Amino acid sequence: MAETIAFLGVARIQDQVLLATCYEKSVLNEEKKSYETALAAVLDRAKSAYPGWRDRVMCPESEGVLYTFADSQALCLLAVGIRDAQYPERVAVQLLRDVADKVKNSQGDEALLEAKSGSLSKPLRKLLTDLMRTYNDAGSQDKTTEVREKVDQLKGIMQDNVKKILETHVTLESLENSSSSMSSQANKFLKQSVDLRRQIQFRNLKIKALVGTCVAAVILYIVVPFIN
């Protein structure tokens, strides 16, 4: 019985060079050509691909489907050819994510940037073969992928909650700073009010003393001639 995963490929997006290919042993030339033709068409559309960009192409000649996925830097396009059109897409995408991570960790960005056409097929053969074998049973992998997606969703929710908490904390700090500033300004205003009141009182005392002195002087001016 033919395996479900028929083909895995790694291509460089920038110059559309096919760096590595791995075929299941029962794949015939016509089927190979079908996947390679589909991949070439996708690469032409992927010139402006962004990280996580994906595409899906039917391959009538092989009665299969080609799924493609751009890695986290949009450096490479990963491709998988699947013979079963009912194969869950999310499992195919998870497979391509795993391929992207393992290829990057195995070869490094510099090697992927400098590698020539087909030069990584041999170094990556065991890695790609193992992944094809692992993901061949979509049923078992679908459960794993579903759990991963739920974990990712939970992580997203937790990150959103943490973000909201941080934003609330910032808001509380802002309110606390505003309250502290207002309290400081109020204390300063109160002190200035006390000082101003004292200044007014002192000025009033000076005025009263000056008026008293003037009145006394006038009285003395009027009374002194009579005394003499």
C-alpha cells in the first residue's frame, strides 16, 4: 500500500532554487513531475511571501495535493505532496512547521542562503524521511496537532490577559502618579496660601501701625500749641 506522504521539498524563496527534495520510494516519475510543476508555480507566486504565508494546489496528474508554507523569516518555502485529498490541512501545515524548524536547526540560515540547487537533498534525506514517516498517519497526528493548537490558543489568551494586566498596572501607576502629583500640588498650594495669609496679616499690621502713627502725629500737632 502506497504511503500518504509522497513528497517533501525545501526551496529558497528569493531565487526560487529547489534546495532539497525527498520522495517516498513508490513515487513514479509522472507523480514527481506533478509535484515539482505545482511547486514551481507556487514559488512564482511566493516572490513576495511573508512569514507564515501558505498555499494549496491540487495535482490532478497524481490525484494529490501540494501544501506549501513560508518559514518564520520567509527565507524558505517548505512543500509537502500528499496523495490523500482528505488529509487534514492543519496536520499538513504542522508538518511543514516542523520541517521548517528542523531544517533551520540542522543547516542554519547561512547554509540555506548559500546552498546550490539540490545540494541539501542528501544532508536532509534522513530528517525528511523521518518526518514523512511520522506524519503518514494523519489520525494520530491530528490529535497531537489539535492539542498543540489548543495550547497555542491558550497561550494567546494568557498573553492577552498578561497584556491587559500590564496595561491596567500602567494605568494604576499613572493614576497613582497623578494622585501623588495632585497631592503634592495641593500641599504646595496650601503652604503658599498660609504664607500669603501671613504676608497679608503682616501688611495689615504695618498699615495699622502706620495709620496709628499718623493719627498720633496729627493729634500731637493739634494739641501741642494749646499745651504751650
